Amino acid sequence: MKIKNHLQRYSISTLSLFSLFFSTLIIASNAQAANATISTTRPKLVVFLVFDQLRADYLLKYKEEFVKNSSSKLGGFNYLLENGSYYPYAEYNVLQNMTCPGHAMISTGSWPINTGISLNEWYDKETKKTVYCVEDEKYDRSPRRLATTTLSDEFKALDIPSKVFGVALKDRSGIMLSGRKADGVFWFNEKNWQWETSKFYKDLPTWMGPYNSKISKIKGEKKWLASKWGVEATINLGQEIILNEKLGKNKGTDFLFMSFSTHDIAGHTYGPNSKEMKELTLAEDLQIARFMNFMRSKFQLSKDVLFVLTADHGIPASIEYSNLNKVEAEFINEIEVIEKIYSELNKMYSPKEKQEWFSSFKSLHYYANDVVLEKLSINKKEFLETCRKIILKQNQLEEVLIPSSFTIEKIINPQLRAQVDNSFVGHQWGDLILVPRPYSMNKSQIVLVNHLTGYVYDRTVPLILVGDAFRRQTFYQKAYIVDIAPTVSAVLHSLPGAKSDGRILYETFRN
Ligand SMILES: [Zn+2]
């Protein structure tokens, strides 16, 4: 009996030992599988290529006309399209798509409610001044209004050697991408025709002196910034930084953020369906091809370099183009809208004396003049509701939002509600926000076409991730731009920005 018991016990324990051994094997093989998806070596250089206003369909439309890839010469957009994980329709999900918030979302992985950057500029009721997203009282320009950290800020916190540089014609693009810890961010000063930086960063590196004086001798014209010259100049400086700072040749992982502002400057002038934009996009492709071949001459491309290509926002068709195609788009006549509000408000609240009812109108945000409301003891909530009704009666708009009275019931449209949720930055927003109908826009004397909405044409952009970590595949899953920072950070074994909202696009990882 004893022996039997012992045997039984023995066999049970053998069994459990066996199963323990077996399950350890399973765990070990699972661990191996997990290891296989996460490479232990980091890329030497991370390069972001952000095209300002490159709507999703540009790459799809002109693919056949882009430079073809061959073993002797790499293509431009085609190299990236054919060698990485490609989301043709990646999205922003915000109320108004524009440059400064777009670049901040790319680098931080956060929606504007967490980056604190919902607009390029806004009216500050306290100081009664317009504030620009990268303006800084102390340093002139800086990322200090960004309310979180970026992916390269977090990487630098790992104490692994890392250099971070940013380049763009527009200061806000380079600054928002490169974050607080950047070693250098350069943007273009069109007055003295030179690249410049701010005191927030280190002084211009010594090699920039001779480089800048070479450029300033050209004495170019402002319109060049909207031509392929702007793209070429941005790539040239990117390559100069790689060579002079030995990016990708240092011990850790370096970052180069390049944003191509030219695409946006030209797109506003000509509209996305113009022959000028087609010519520019093909010229950009040649420049990217030049860059890719330069990179191949310096690095083992897929092993050493991780490329990200995306855009900060899209663009609608011009009103004229929409009308020709029977889309009833129109310019919102804001002067008429404002005159109507003023005359009705004067009649209603101040028949004897005309009042300045609003302090500022900016990017479809209307900032009420609180001094006048107080002086006349007008209930602000009622006042705003009245204004909303007056504007909607003119039948030009999709919706007029009153941010101070946001409740779930107030915004019934779930798409609009999600965009408001993601974008809300109270102190930057007006008391009223005008939401245009699809393809309609506010009239501007400076630009032909404008992007100020959350509609598909303004919010949909390409996303390509290239490097050893990523599959060569096209993905149609939902991908948001805030997913970029957590995904790249996962490959680098670092953290995304402190308030990251995105998910890791793990379907792109190679097994
Ligand atoms: Zn723009």
C-alpha cells in the first residue's frame, strides 16, 4: 500500500514535472517567437519625411509616373512604397487639420487635447494678442507650448548617445517634430535667404556658416519656396546634417526630421487638382530618389535606417473645381456673416449704440468681446446661442459649435463629437466655431484653397514605415497618425511621448 501510494505520488509528481518541463518548453518557444518580432538591434538612424499637405491620394494617383526602383538606382516614393508597411489612408481625427497641430501629433503620439496645440495661431483673451504656436517670449521660437514630450525626447531620456536634428522651411514644422531636446532645428528665413535657428537650441553649428553664405549668395525670390527649389533646399540641408554631424555613425540611434513645406505653400496657391501640383509632386519624387540613393551610398539601408513618410494634413479641391464637378461648394462669406450678426445683436441688445461684439476672428474661431458683454450685463450663454442661431439662419454652414456649453446632447453627430473630444484646447478656442459644409471654405485673399476641417480630404494622409522591423505590405486597417510615435518607439525599445494616445501598429512587425 505504501509502495503503491508512493508510486502514485511518484507518478503524479513525475507527471507534474513532465508537464512543468513541457510548459516551460512552450513558454520558451513563445518567448522565442516574441523575440523574433522584436529585434534586439536598433536602427542607427531614424528619418522622418513629412510632406506638408500631401493628401492620401497623391501617392496613389501618380505611382506609375514616379521613378521606378532598380538595382542600380533606387526610386523615390516608389522605394518607400515598395519596401515598407504602407497605410494608404492613415487618419487624423481632429476638428481642424493644419500644420502645427499635425506635426505635434506625429512626434508625440497625442491628440491636440494632450499636445496642447490645436491651432497654428489663436487669440489670447488675457493679453488680447494673437499667439503663434511656436512663439516664445524668451527664446523667440521654441516647442515650449507643447504640453507633452516627443518620441525623440523620450529616446534621449534613455541615456543612449543620440543626436536629434530637424529641418523645414516653416519653423513650426521643424520645431514640433524635433521636440525639446533637439540638438539643432533649422528653418528658412526668406528675408535674408538663410537657414536659422533660435536661442532655445544650441547656436548654429560652425559648418552652417559657410553653408548659409553659399545659399544667401543665390538671392532667391519668395515664390521659389513654392517651387521644387524649396524641396531641393530642404533635402540638401538634410544631407549636409547627416554628413557634418555623422548621423547614423554614432553609438546610439540618431534622428533626422525633415518636413517639406513647399507642397503646402504650392497647394494653397494652385489647388490639388492643378497641373502645377502634379509637376511638383513628380519633382518631389526625383528629390526623394536623389536622397534615397545618397542614403544607400552611406548606409546599409534597411538595417541601419528606419524611414517614416507621412503628412500633416490634406486639402480640399478648389471651389471652382468642386463646382465644375457638381459639388455645391461655396466660399463662406465671413464678412457677410459677421455684418449680419452685428446688425442683429445691435438691434437686440444695444439699439442706441453700435458695439464691437467680438474681439477676434481667426481660423473660423470667433472670440466674443467679454468687456462689452459685461458692460451691458448680457448673459454670455444666451448671447452665444443667439449668435449661433443668427449664423445658422444664413444657411451657409454645417454647424456652429459653442465650446463653453459642450455636452453630449449638443453635438449629436458622433464623428464631429469624436473630433471635438480629441482636439479641445479651451484657452485657444473661440467662443463660437464655424464648421463648413464639405468642400466649402472661408474666403481668403492670400490663398485659393484652405484646409480647416475634419473631413476626409483634410484628415487622410499616407503613412509608410520602412526598415528591417517592418513587413513589406499594404494595410487597410484603421491607422491614426498618433500611432506613429508608439510604433517607432516600440522598435527603438523606448517610450512614446508622455501623453501618447496611439496604439502600436504591431501588424506591421516582421515575424
Ligand atoms: Zn496649409
